[in-house]
Amino acid sequence: MTESGFQDLEQSILQRLEKGLDKRLTYHNLQHTKDVVKQAVRIAGEEGISNEKQLLLLRIAALYHDIGFLDTYKGHELRSCEILMDDFSNGTLGIKELESIKGMIMATRIPQSPANLLEEIICDADLDYLGREDFPPISQHLMKEFLEYGIIKTEQEWDPIQIAFFEKHQYFTKSSQINRQPGKLRHLQILKDSQGKASQNRDRK
């Protein structure tokens, strides 16, 4: 696939997401997919990936990693792989290339399970925001989505869930460990401090 071919594919996928995603997906939305593509390319550069074929497969995986949300919430990664295979049934990519992309998509499933550097890169790109300055608003978007889909019942459940997630999560690439882990630890401490104050307030009552 040429660069212009990828750009055509990207435009097509982003249009499908924009038109087809449920508006209740305030986190797993078009902006998230764009961000993951952007961060994956950045991290790949920092990790020294210069092979054009590898970069192409990574970008395609980032584009498709959440496309399964068009049809389902639970198990969306598997559905993303099915849509990928349908879209490339024309033989544009070989079986090994498609298997590589599917591996990257499935690696993003929580808990993340990357088996190689490309899978580590997309996993870190998918959760890049945990260590960024825009973590607070993005976190609120995810909380709203969880409330809309009944994954949590009240806002009070959110911070404990986030703290537990932070404590289990790890960045895999050296660049994300350097660039995002410090910010993630700061956000975790803020969450813990907030949770502690909330607990004290409840005790006073």
C-alpha cells in the first residue's frame, strides 16, 4: 500500500467512525482514534522504528483498533479484527501482515498483553493520555461514557476504579516510561489525595 493509499484508507475509516459511532461514546470516539494514530507514530519514532512497512502496519492497526465500537461495546477488539479482515479481503495486504495488525489490535485489550515492540507501541499510544496534561478532561469523558453504558452507576465509583487501574497499568516502551510515567504518577497521587479527602469527609458525617 502506498502512502496515498493509506491516506485514502484513513479518510474512509475516519468518516465511518464519525458517522457511525454512538454519540454516547464520549471517550472511544473519533478524536481518540486520531490521537492513537498520532501517538503511535510519535512513539515509533522515539523507539527507532524506521521500517516503512512496519510503520504502515502500525498506523493501520491504530486506525482500526476501536472500529469494532461501530457494532459492539463488549469484545470490540475482536470485532475490529473482523472488520479489518473484511476490508482487506481483496488481497491488498498479505496474511502475515494482517496477522501482525490483528496482533496489535488484540494487544490493546485490557489487561494489555503486547508480545513485540509494535504491540507495545500501540498499547502505550492507546493509554498515552494517562501521563499527559489533558488527563483530567479525558478522564471525565471516560467516566461519562461508563455512566451512559451502565459500567458504573455513580460518579463516586469512578476515582477508586481509576486508582486501581493506574496501579495495575504499566507503560511498555522506554520512551513512554520516560515521557509519560512521571505524569501518570502525579495524576495517581492527585487521585489518591482526592479519595483520601472524600473518605475523611464521609467519616466526619
